Amino acid sequence: MGSSAKRKREKQRDFQKPKLKVGKARAKADNFTNTSFRSKAITLPTQSLHTTAPSTASSFTHHLSLLTHHSATTRRESLSYLKTHLPAALSVTASTTPNAISNLPTISSLISSLLPLILDPSASVRTQLLTLLVHLPHTHLVLHTRKILLFVNSAMTHISSDIRMDSTKFLDWLLGASGEELFSAGGWGVCLRGLCGCLGFGGTAGEGSSVIVPKVQDGKAALPHLAVLTKVLEAGMVDRQDVEGEVGAGDRRRRPDGLHASYEVHKLPSRSNVYASLGLFGTLGGVYRGGVLQEADPEDRDSRIRYLIGGPGRGMFDSLVLGLERLKKGGGEMGRAAGKALVVLEAADREGGSC
């Protein structure tokens, strides 16, 4: 009789709700297993026991490899490290044999790792990249101008509006770093076509296609493009007296005392391929087209003006003038910026017509 009542109470216990009391832990289940453990030391089999920090060369190599990481934060932090340490290391090795004693990455490999980030989808990564490029010595970058311009042009024609908006920032930096070297080997037409695309001046006057003028709400995006366009036009077509080795029609510099009056005429040229416009070393098909002598890629101020005013870039010139005039009529800050670029184009047009 007693055992029957005991079994009955045990069966009812499964259906009773436990009473919880404040300050007391809840009763543990019957099948509870304690998995906690204590350890006095943790040993890692691959733990490094070196007391010295990694070398500078290995750190640079490590951070350059992280520039292709899937995380934008990692890419940005690697660029931040390179911005802090790389310019100083390059300036130190410049006086000695570059990259030979210090085992630093070569400039070619460095440029190849950095340039794809111009097209990075993350705005913070592009901003950090531009900060790094600004701090790099310009002398190391001049030889890679053509390669850099390819990526800048890809950014100016990119499908993403954010990348196109930042593209002219890189073009502005490249113009300051390379100067007129940027316009050689076809760079003059590449820069102007890219800027026309960023501003929406895609049409060409006389071909039946209209010029797309940025809307008022897009003024914030158009203003930086207009500023860079003015800098490019001034650097390519304005006769500056302080440019070494180039004498224009209005140059009034004093020649060194004791030299002949025609000293400037007989100086060594400051640019390569001086006689490219004569077509002496090109193929016959490349010199004549339709019985007309074709001019080579513009490499000096006069040839750039001829290219834009009376050469292959005339349609682009008409598009720029038409688009800038419409922006100027709109007034405001964007109208003033467009007026500055128009002044340079009109001056070049007058000089090109007088030639």
C-alpha cells in the first residue's frame, strides 16, 4: 500500500510546476553535465617566441597584400598604415639605391597594387587612397603617368556615379604630380573626353545630338568637375612664362646676360619627339588620310590648341562651349565656375584662329 502511494507521488511530480525563490538558483536537471574546466596556462603550438618586431619590408608586403581583402575596413586600414610609413621610407631610399638596400617594394609593384583601388566601391577607401597618393614623392610617379591615367579614365567613365564623382579628384592630383607630361601620348584628348562625360557634355554640336547639362540639384557634383576642367585647360593651353624650356609668343623673360638674342631658339627641346608632327618616322598610311597630312598626338601647347580648335577635337570643343554657356546662363556658383573655363576656351579659340 505504501509503495503504491509513493509511485503515485512520483508520477504527479512530473506535472507539478516548480516554485522559484528569490536569491536561490534554479534546480538543475537530472541529466545536467558539468562542462566547465580550469587551466593554469594555454599553450599555442604556432606561437611566435621572437622578441623583435617584423621588418619594415615584411610589414609593407603584408599590408600591400591586404589591399585586395574583401573587407573595406581592412583595405582602408592598410592604406592608412602605408600613408604613415611609406612616404618616409621612400624619401630615405631616394638618396641611396632605391629598393635595393632596404628591400622595399618597387614603385612598379606599388603602383600596380594601389591603382585598382581608384575603382573601389567604398568611398572611404578611395578617400584614403587619395590621401596616400598625395603624400608619395612625385618623382617616383612621373614614369607611371600613362598607367595611372588609364585607371583615372576608367573611373571617369565608370557606371557608378560615386566613382565618377571622385575620379576628377584623382585627375587633379595627377595633373599636379605630372604636369604637362599628363597630356603626352594622347592624354590631352583622354582628359577632355573624360571630363565631358563627367559633366554630361556627351553630345557634339552639329551632329544632331543635344548636350546634357547637369541639373541644379547636381551642382554639388558638377562644381568639382568644372574646377578640374579649368585647371586642365589652363595647364594645356595657357602660355605660362615660368614653364622651363617653352617660349610662347608673349614670353617676356630676360635671357641670361652675355648670351645671344636667339638663345632660346637654339636651346635643346624640353619635350620628346619634337618633330612628330612632320611624320618623318611614321607609316605612310598614318601620315596621310584623304590626301591631308595628319598631325601626331599633341605634346606641346600649340599642337594642343590646334587639336582642339581645328583638329580632331573640334566637336569636343563645341560641346564644351555649348554646355558651359548654358551653365553660365544659370548663374550662381556653378555659372561663375563655368565662366572661368569659358574664358580659357575663348582665348584659345582666338589664338587658334589667328594661327
